[in-house]
Amino acid sequence: MKLNTLFLYFYLCFLLLFAIVSASFWLDFRNNTPIPKFLITLLLDLFGVCVCFFNINIFGVNRGIALALIWILLTPFTLYIAHTSFLLSDIVSVVLWPFVFITSYILVRSNNSNFYKLQTTFVWIMGVMLLFFLYSKHSKTIYDLEQSNMIFFPLLTLPWLMSLKRNVIKILFLLLLFIMILYSLKRSAIIVGFLCFAPYIFSFLSRYRNKFLGVLLSFSLVLALGVSFYAINQASGNIITERFSTMGEDEGSGRLIIYGLVFDMQSHSSDMEWIFGHGHYAVRQDSIWDMSAHNDFLEVLYDYGIIVLILYIFFIVNIIRQLFVLRKRNSWLYGAYFASLILFFVQSMVSHLILYASNFIFLVAFWGAVQAIIDTENNRMRYENLDNNARCSYGK
């Protein structure tokens, strides 16, 4: 058995275990100890180091991998300068997502078929996370009985579901996830659901040469989603429509007030704090409301400083660039990748992904795996061009 094959099976087990431990922790975080979550996060980090060490030859010249490595090297230094309270645990948490990105890249780069094994694992993760979500909706220990943030765990597996090649299975999974999103009563999750599913539905119009079949399938999906929305909204006493109608009044559940507070906190920072930040979880620790920034970019600036924020923006810009590559090649991964960016930007602007990385790694693993497929295709096209040029030269 090749070493990377062994690495892959360990990795799949670690990802599933991490998802379960993280979901268990956030299900009732006020009464849970963070030790199991810390240990599995540390295990994933050390595993990432091991995979990198034995596959240093696979890296090549890749901007995304380079930016992820710089993050791993830079953020511990900024946390040390910022005198973060729990340096070791903070570093372990902060470097998790780039290690997952790199590990997924390496394992899929070594064998592109590993993408489908990762895909299958995340389908299982989606199923397990839906069980956690349903439990949270009916558990007496959950602190918010009407809504459940646990829906974001299965929701962040959406790009993996959308990359499934068997349409019938994919549609059934997506319909199930959409129903659960409505049941969660979370506005941001519902917005993400509509933004991701709408382009996918209308893609049926152009996917089939038989236009009648394309229109029929599109109409059937729209009807199924519409019926699901109506039924759940009615069963909940019109809570879904009421929550959207009050968005202007509650200013996005107080998001604008939170942003203003974080801006004010940032404006009173010293020069060193602007450069190196205030430390991990600093917004929550310094805020009078004991709340995070609910915006990843504000959180990164306040916690890790402007240098790391610029690095993070470069990384996201590189992720966006891959979308145009997929579009240019008319790749089967384009729709799923597009959905991953919608998920990222909506959640980053109104919530937090990078701060906890509990389910952010579901997206990051997808980006790393897709990047590996893109780079493999780049190398194949490069070799084909060289071969064609050599044949032309030989013909002359």
C-alpha cells in the first residue's frame, strides 16, 4: 500500500472524528470542556505536518499552497507578539484550516481519484451533522429553541454534495438539505440555500439538449422547493416570512451595531495592535457584549492584525481566481465551486468561519482538492503542448 493511500484513510477518519467532536462541543458549548476538540485539532495539525514532510516534492509552484504556508508560519508569531492568553491552543486552532487545505491538496494531487473518497466522506459527514442538527432542535439543553446554528455544519458540506455526478442522488440530497435549512429558521442559511440552488436549478435549462426535458426538470425542482418552503413556513406559524420582514427593523439581528462596536474598538488600537492584532478570540474578550465580530474580515484584522488580513485577502483572491479557471474550462466542478464561494462570502460577512474553523475546514478541504485537480490538468496540458511542439519540430 502506498504511503499516501494510508495517509488518505487516516485523514478521512480524522475529518469525520473532528466533525463529530466539534458538533458535540457546539451543541452545548457552555457545559462542555474544550479538551477533546483541542486534541483532535492538534492531531489534524500534526497529521498535516507529517503529510507535508513526506510529500514535499508535490508542492511545486502553487500560490494557494504558498499563502497557506505563510499563514502557518506568520500567525503564531503575531499571536506571540499580541500576548495571547492560551498561546498553544490558539496556535493549534488558527493553523488548522491551512493544514487541511494543504493536506487535501497533496492527497488529491497524488491521485485525483482520491477526490471521490473525500466526497463520499463528506456525504457521510453531512448525514451525521443533520442528526446533530435535528437533536439540537429538540434538545432541552440547546439555548435557542427556535433557531439552531447547528444547521451550518451540514450546510458547509454543500459543495461536496453539488459535485456528485449522479444527478438523482444529488437532487435528493440537496432537497433534503434545503428542507433542513428551512426547518432551522436561520435567515443567513436560507439566503445561502436560495443563492446556491437557484443557479444549479437553472443550469438544467442549458445542460440538456432536449429543452423540454430541461424545462421540466427545472420546473419540478422549483415546485419541490416552493412546496417545501410553504409547508415549513405554515407549520412554523409563518416564522420564516416574519423573520425576513423584520430584517430592516432588527438590523440583521444587531449585526450593524456589532460592526460599529468592533470598528470603535479597532480605532482605539495602538500601532502595534494594528500590525500584530490583539490575539485569538480578542474581539469577544474585549467586547462589552462578550460577542465575536460576526464578520471574518473584521475579526481577522482585530485578532491577528493588518498584515495577516492582507495575507488572508490574497488567499481568498486566489480561491476566486480558480473559479474563472473552472469556468473557462467548462469544468463539472464549476457549479459546486461557485456555491462554495457563495457560502463563504455570506457566512463571512454575517457570521464567522475562520474564528472557530469547526466547519470552515469543510470548505477549505474542497478548495484544496479542487486546486489539486486544476494543477493536475495544468500539468497534463503543459506536457501535451510540449509533446506537440516536439512532434512539430521533429516533422520539420
